[in-house]
Amino acid sequence: MTYRTLKLHRRSVCDACGVFHHLLRATMRPKTGISLKHLVCMFGIAALFFGIMTGCSVSRTFSGQMVKIETRQEDAVFEIVVADTPESRERGLMFVRNLPENRGMLFVFQDEEIRSFWMKNTYIPLDIIFISSKGVIVDIKPNAVPLDESPIVSIAPAKYVLEIGGGLATKYHIRAGDSVHFL
């Protein structure tokens, strides 16, 4: 096969959810068979579909893992997504526009230390709950402001961090000293 010139253009898609996927469009055409332009276009459509299905909603990744917080008044139970890799912890709940009340994200770290988070590209308010390696809440930062890039730092070392919808810690009477159980 011989090819003519190759021109690449970047185009953002999936703007509705704030995730940018770049598709390549080529004007390169082989002399025989299906054109590269059509192959790239088909790949782009598949990538767009995958991006819409995975980038716009957090509900796709809930696998039935639960966390229970024993409060002084009643237990609060949340279905969670576990973020235990550097990539999943970095992404967190970025670009999520809706988080059901009974759901959250649990960040799992290898060690216990002072933790710092921010709300970059996070469109919903969150309560950020810092948990020790013994399963005890050591700090809560309620109603973190969406899109705020200021550091949100724990006052004590934490091995786990639970993010839930803003205001839920108050609603369920969750406080420092409460016990957390991973079900």
C-alpha cells in the first residue's frame, strides 16, 4: 500500500460531561481496500461511545462493595467505588455530575499519613472523610466546594478517605471518632 499525505486534526467530543477525548481524522487513503479515514472514523465513534458510557457517570463502576459507618445515632451504609491505584485515586470523582445519596468513593492508600485532596474538575460538593488504619474517622471536611483547587488537608494521618455527597455527614450525624467497617 502507498499513502498520500497525512493530516491530523484534534477534535474534542463528549463536552457534555467535561471529558475530552481526542479523535484523529486523517485524509490519508490507501490505494486499495477501506480508506484509513473511514477506519479512523469508525474507531472514533467507538471511542466516543466508550467515553460517553464511562466518563459521564460514576454509577457504572459500583460493584456492590459497601462501607458502614457506626454513628452515635444510627448506622450509615454507602455503596462504594474503590480507588486503590494511582490512576484511580488521581481521577477520583472528577467530571461526575450526579452522585446518588447512598454512594461514594473510597480511596485506599498503602500507608497512613496526612492526606491532601482538592476539588479540581469535581462538579459536585463532597464531604471528605479521613479514616485511620484502625477504621476510625479522624477528620471530616464537609461540603468541599466544587472546582476549588485549594488543598483540603486532614488534621491526622489517614489510610483511607471516603468521599460522599456534600451534607451527608451532617445528615447522618457522622463525626470524628465513629467506626468504619468495610463490608
